[in-house]
Amino acid sequence: MLSSIACPNFLNPPQKTRHDTSEPSKPYHQGERMVPPSSIPNPRSLSVIGLILIGGWLLVSRYAYLCPWLTGVSLAIGCGLLVRRFLLEIEWKLAAGSVLAAIAQSDTNTPDQLIEQVTRLLYEYNQADAAIALRQLDQVTAQSLVSFPPTALPDKLTTPKLFAEALTHNRTLFYENYPATPKAAPVLVGKGTKSLAVLPLRKEQTTQEQGAILLLWYRQTYLPSYQRRFLDLLLGELHTLLRLQTTTFRLEQLQARYNAILEIPQGVVFVDISGGQGWLNPAGAKLLGLKQGEAEPSAIAQAMATLRSSADNQEEIAKQAAQLFSQPDAEIHDWIWTFSQPKSVVLSISSLPTYGQDIQGRLWLFNDITEKYLAQQALAERTTQLETANEQLETVNDTLRFTQFSIDRAADAIFWIGQDGKLLYVNYAACRLLGYPLNDLLSMKIHEIDANFTAQSWSDHWQIIKQCGSLSLESYHRSKTGKRIPVEVRISYLEFNGKEYNCAFVRDITERKQAEKALRWEQEKADRLLLNILPKPIAERLKQETCLIADRFADVTILFADLVGFTDISARMPPAQLVFLLNQIFSRFDKLTEKHGLEKIKTIGDAYMIASGIPTPRKDHAEAMIEMALDMQIAIARFNQFQDENFCLRIGINSGPVIAGVIGTKKFIYDLWGDAVNTASRMESHGIPDKIQVTETTYKLCKDKFLFEQRGQIPVKGKGEMMTYICISRK
């Protein structure tokens, strides 16, 4: 008899079955669970049963002599109901313990996963028709975190009014006849909800946004007190576990961030000045030749002294060290230590005192700036070369000005010409110019020495000069030897003693013509040099404008490429060969830049920077840059094949707004600024050798034309966690 009493099954709750034909028909899904009516007796039905039993007992006691066995049956039924109620209360307590144990032993990682697990257990143990976990997003919107079954709500977004009253009272509320409730939600009533339990999740009790767990029954259901105590107990334990799990989750996140900080490439060394244990991160330990973690201050001091003694600039270091250690609270930044053995290394060292509770110490930061330092030296050398070239250019300009000055002050040839074109008078400068004796010239006409005139055209020319009064032109004069001499002619119409004359001042401009040709050549050379430094539109603006050139571009894609392992290769290769190979590689990249219509910004050592969409905007700036990156990989592969080398590229790409402009007045450069540029640089420095890493912004612009592989969230210096992608190929 006791085995037939309905109660929760701790491991496998009983399957729900259809029993109430009066409620609206709804599809039956395999695996659904429903509560048998006998498992949770209604108090009204218990009252009726009690009255029947009492009346039966009185009847039996009056006519016991007729049916003596009725007395035993009545007592057995009454005792069975009492035992059944007692066992149900015990089993619900055991069920609560089983559920709490299952929650405590779960492997859930986040509070949301814990809420999902508890919602599922409440759904199964309470034989509900649906269970929904909600989180409030704002005053008018709530979100469904989990739903059993998934179709319990028509939409993931709903209203916080579903659980507002339970949050206000901060306790579980049960509505036996939910449609009759004044504030019944139409969305739940429309789904057929007859009874509803609301378990509140308050913000001050958890670190999550406030919300609730809803249990729905599609037939009118009564929850006895022991089952309600089960819900309250489970809700309280859920709050406790959420607080504990949220705290643990945050501690794990903090530990992960701390470990990530320790893995930075910069060396970090802490020394306790009170004599306690020092500490080194992996980079600092490797640099000083010690084990990472705790270390004796004496061992750290000895290791730093050894490192300092092997530096090339020991005298400079000693002077700065004297200043540093003369004051206990002194700070030093960008302390440069250079090393040439066993390989070229430049360290930038910073040191500052630290104060943390009762621990006082000194923090040392070691940053490897070898590439930056060498790049600055190379830039300084290039700057010196450009200054020398500028001085030479100034010398050429002085020479040209002097030549022009000499031509302007040379003796001019003078001709007096009659109306018929006959030469009436010439000076000796004209004789020297043309190589004729004076008498020979005076017997000639103008068209015999000037290639631009004929006997017929001179009459028209005379009338033009007579009307204008004066005229300047360039022409060619023929010398006695037949040489064509370029001349500048300034003609004036004169009347003297009743006669008309043309007076022509003729200047040999042979040297000037040559100088102008040379000047044009020098100007073209200077223009070519300028175009090697600046984009053509910017160069044209720079020649015409004296104001600062700075433009904002909303849509630009930036690429940074770096030759992986270039420092190691440079250590084993003669400088001339190294520069030759680097020039070969970058020359190929320059051709690809012209091919794709991109703008090369600059090279720094073995790094190469390109921009797309400047100075002329283009809609396909991101796609063009991806094409460039893929061609760069092909180019470096072909270079390795022909040169028997093993260079590989690490490429980073990002898209976004930038500011572009010209820096400087003499050794100017066209450069870019903005967060998009910094992010592109981080994509390269945090990238993978022989891969093209792009940001999510660039990926969205190019995902339809290229194949990408999601790399996932990676820590980016100065940016935090960023989603990145690896470009595989064209589609």
C-alpha cells in the first residue's frame, strides 16, 4: 500500500501523462512530464474524504454488528492517508537535499549555467509543464535566459512585470488560479497557464541582474506547504551558490589577468628594500639568468651587476647610477643599456620606488627596444644624407641663379631695321653673335638672319609692331657658319627724322635655354624625389599651399608587415648583402602597391606600412588591402625560392578612421595617426608568422570575397581582449 503513494523520484522523475480532458488540448511531445493528480492532493478533496470517513465510521460504529469488517477498512484508509502525507513531506525534504547536492557538485562555470541547471531541476521535480529563467535588462525589458520547453515563451524578450511582485515581496509567490489574478500577464495566459510559481532573484543577493524563475502548469494545480518549502529552500541555496560562484568566477578571471600580466615581454623585477624576498616575471628572469618567481635580493643585485658590467656604455650607466642610488626615492626612466655581445641588444630600463601596505621596494622594468633603437639610428643616418642632398641642391640653385644673372648682364646685339627689312645698323655685339663682318651685315635683310621671317611676312610684322609700339619674342638667328642661335628679341617702333625704324635688342639666350632645360630637368628630378616621399596629390598641394596639410579620412585600411626573424638573419649576414636583400623585397612590395593603387606610408627597419583609401578615398579599400597582403605572401615565397632564403611575413590589418598629414618643413613625411593605425600595428605585433591577421572590422568588410578563419579573442596591448581573424585565401 505504501509503495503506491506518489512522491518525487530523486534520480528519474516520473513521466508526465495526460489526465484532464477538460483543459484545452495541446500537442503531446515525447518526454514531457505532467504531475498525476494523486501525487499532490488538494485540501478541498482531503476535506471531503475526511467527512466521508467520519460519517462512515459513525455508520459503521452504529451498525457494526451488521458489518464488523467496515470498521477495519475505515481505520486503514484514514491511517493510509496520514502516512501518505507524512511520507510525502519526508520525501520532499529528501528531494530538496538531493537537488541541493546535485547543484553543489555540478561543474557549472558561470552563474548563468547554474541558473539553467536549477531551472531544469525545478522543472523536473515539480512536474511543471514549463519553466523559464528571466533576467531584467531595464525597466521595460526582460530576457529569457533558458526555457523548458524552448517554446514556453513566444519571444526571448518580455516584460519584467511577470516577476515584479515577487521581487517587491522578495519571496516565492504561487498563483493557484493564475488567470483570475488581477495582474495576470496575457503572454502567459495565452499559452494556457492555469497555475504559476514565481521564484525571485534579487540583484542585491547576486551579482547578476535581478530576475526570476517561473514554473508554469497548464492545469490548475495546488502546491502543498512541504512543496513550497522545497521551493523556498532551493531558492535560498541558489542565492548562496550564485554569490559563491560569482565570487569564484571573478577570482578566476582576476587570476587569469594576473597571469597574463606576468607573461608580458617586458622584464619585471621587484626588490624588497627591507630584505624580504624579491620577485621576477619570466622575461625578467630570463634576462638576468635567474629562475622566475621569488628570489633573494642579493641574487638579484648580483645578476643586475653582472648584466651592467657586460654593457657597452658602462661609463654612461655609472653616471646615471650615481644619481639614481644617491636618493632612495629617485625615479629613472628610459635608462639605455646597449650590448653588442653575444648579439646586438638595446634595453630601456625604468626604476621607481613602490609602496604597498607594509612592503616598500623598488620595481625594475626592462624593455627590449633593439629594433626601435636601430631604426632611429638608421633614420638619423638617412636624415644626414638628406641634409647633404639639400645642401647640394641649394648649390645647384645658386649656380643656376648666377648663370641667369650673367646672361641678364651680357652685352646685347642691337639692330636698326628699315621698313623694307634691310639692316640699317648693327653693333659689334651683333657681329660677334653672328660671326659676320660689319659691312656684310649692313648689306643683308632681316629675313636672311632670322629664321622666323620671310620677305613676304615682314610687311605684316611691321604693321603689328607699328600698332603695338613694342613687342618681345624669342627667335633663332643664323650665324655665318649656319648655326642656329636662340635669341630673345625686344622690338620697339621708332620714328626719327621723318623715317620709321624698328629697333631690336637681341640677346643670345643660348646659355639661358640650356639653363632652363637644366632647371626643368632638376625640377623634374626634385618632383620625382618629392613623389618618392609623398603621394602625388599631397605633393601638388605642398607645392601650392603654405598652410599645414592634415586631412581626416573616415574609411581607411592600414597594413603593417614585418619580416619575422630579420634581426637574427642580420646578425649572420654582411651589411651590404642584408641591405641588398631588403631592397629586393621592398622593391617587390612597392610594385604591388602601385598595382593595387595603394599608398606606401613608410618603412621602419624591416617593417612595411601601407594604407588604402588615402589620399583618394575608395569604397573597396579593405578588399584592395587583402589582395595586397595575399600578393605580398606570394612575393616573399618567390623571393625565398630564387634567393634560397627563409624570410616570412607577419601581417596585421585594420580598418577605420584616421588623420593623415605632413610632418616637418624640411625632412617632411606623410604619416597617419589614430586608434585604427595603432590597432593595425597591434594586429601585426600580436600576429602569427606567415599569416594575415585582421580585426573584426576588416573581416566584416571582406568576408564575402575572402575566406577567413576565426582566431578568437586574443589579449592586445592597450586594447584588452579583441576578436581577430586569419585570412586564408580568395573565395
